Amino acid sequence: MSKSKRTVVVVLVILAVLAAVGLVWKRGQDISAISKPVLRAIPVQVTTAKPGKLAITAHYLGKMDSSMVVELSPRITANITGVKKREGDSVAAGETIIALDDFTLVNKTRALEADLRAAQSSLLAAESYYQTRKASFERNQRLYDQAAIALEAYEQSKFSADNANSQLIAARERIQVLEENWQASKVEQSYARIIAPFDGIITKRMAEPGEMAIPGKALLILQAVDRGYKITAQVPQDSANSIHTGTEVLLSSGNQKITASVYKVYPALTQSSLATVEIQVPSIPFGLPAGSVIGVDIVLNRVEGIIVPIESVVSNSKGNFVVVVEENDSVHQLPVQIVGRNSESVAISGLEPDKQVVIGQENQLMQLTTGKKVVISQNRSEGI
């Protein structure tokens, strides 16, 4: 290759290199001209940690019933002629709920009343006869004392007076028996009407018109509405050992809560069976019907600490931590110690009061590493 050709090649190579360098520089300028992405703050929910006492509870389910429940059954055997109420119906004290056939009882009462009137007429006649015999005997007694009549006449008048008195006593006793039988018959006749002993609600109906009512066989079940209510919960015997009369209880239905106390504890018959805890309240809880199931949280203990929602504490193999929001809107994970917890809140130590703590799912809290920026979208402690 001649010298002139080599010169041309070298020039071409230099030009190619310069062009490549220019392209690289131009690409760099274009990239630098693109704006860098801005890290956006993460929206979070927070609560303000406050010092206090936390109730350590054991959660159970309880069944609610009226404190007074009665089975309405007849006292006589008779056909049912009417049942005026069904399940869920309200009744007032003294209201007739079931009617029984009382035809035989009515006739029996009428017959006894007629016998009583006849006996009362006989009593008037017996009283009149006795007064006559008594007056005759008293006259003959005076005559006999004066030796004016014979002993036989005196004794005859005495016998007649005694006999009249016996008839009078018998007539009075008969009236007394008839009056008692008549009153008993009227009471028995009243058994043909089964009435409500108190204001309540029918919870079960077990009879229909045309059926035979038998003493001792329940026809309706009635629950009182103004005699208080009881809630019963089944708990393990080991747990029941630490529960006693007066132990605080939190009753719940959804977000509604009522504070009550244990009325009585019925121990389990065997260690493997469950004990029964009974709570009594003066009025129906949460407006629910009898037989409803509600939450029963029995307070076993109270501990002091910084109280935060249970959704703000992360527990893993490394320990426990909460995510705290600082004044510059950045967060950091703060290790804490759990003093106690219940189904809603946790009492912790290692956190200063009035700090804003993030609430969220565990995986969300773990992603909020120290230094990340956040923006508060909701503060539960302010009721938002």
C-alpha cells in the first residue's frame, strides 16, 4: 500500500473514532436531560400511643336468654279450643293465651251453685225449727222446775230441741262443704284459661287447637322482658378457676360493647368438660332477641404500659417492633417489649407516650424501613 493510501485509511479511522465519541457524548447529554424520578411519600394510618392500663381478656361466645323463662302447662286434662299466640308474639301479664274446653267444668260449677242455694234454704228452715224447739224446751224446763209437768214431757221436749240443733249443725256443715266445693270448682274452671304470669315474649309453641292438654305437658314457653337477662358462656375448667363472682366482663356485638360482671360460676363436673359462666344484665343487650350469640371477653388481669392497637405491632423471630413517624415525616422501626395484649390492643414498653405509630398489615409495616417518607392519611386517635 502506498503512503497516500495509508494516510487516507488513518484519517478515516480517526474520523470514525471521533464520530463514535460524539455519539456517546450525545447519548449522555440526552440521558442527563431526563428528570430523575421523585420518591413519593407513602400514605399511612397512625394512632397516638397513650399510657394506660390494658385489660387482659379471654374471649368466648355467650348465649343470651331471659333471666325468667317458664313453661306454660295445663292443670287439667281437656281439649284445646284456642291458642292465641305464636313464636315472637308479645303478651301482657294477665292476658289469656290458651283456652281449654270448659263445658263440663261450667256444668259442674252450676250444679254445685244450685245445691248451695238449696242448702241455704234448708238452713233457714233448720234455724227456724231449732228456735221453735228451743223455746218449747225452755218453757217446759221452767214448768218442770215448778213440778207443773211430768219428767216424761220435759225429756221429750229436751230431745226435740237437741235433735233440731243437730239438724241445724248438719245444715251448716253441708253449706260449708258445698261452698268449698263450689269455690274449688270455680278455681278448677279458671284452669281452662291459661294466662300470662308476666309481660313477655312467646319463644316456643308446642300445641294446636284440637289437641289434648295434659297436666305437666308444656304448651308454650314464655320469656320475661322486664326481669333481666342472663348470658352463659362455656369455658375450660382451668380458666374457670381464675374467674369468680364480680369478675369484669365485656359483652360485644359488632362494634357495640357493654361492661358487666360475672354473676356465678358453675364448675365442670369433670376436668375434661366445660364450666359455665353466667352474667346477668338488667336490660336486653344490644336490642338482640333472646337466644342470640354475643361476644364475652372475661377480664383476667390488667397491665400498665403504652397502649397501641394490635395492628401496629409486628412480631417476628427477631422480636417485636412498631413503626414510629417522626416530625420530618420519616419513619423508623422501633424495637419494643410486649407487656400484655388482648384481641384489640397491646400494652408495650420501650416507646415514649404521644408518639405517632403506624397501623397496618404486618407486610406493610415491614416495608416501612427506617428513613422512608410517609404522609398521614388518617389518625384513628382523633376519631377520623
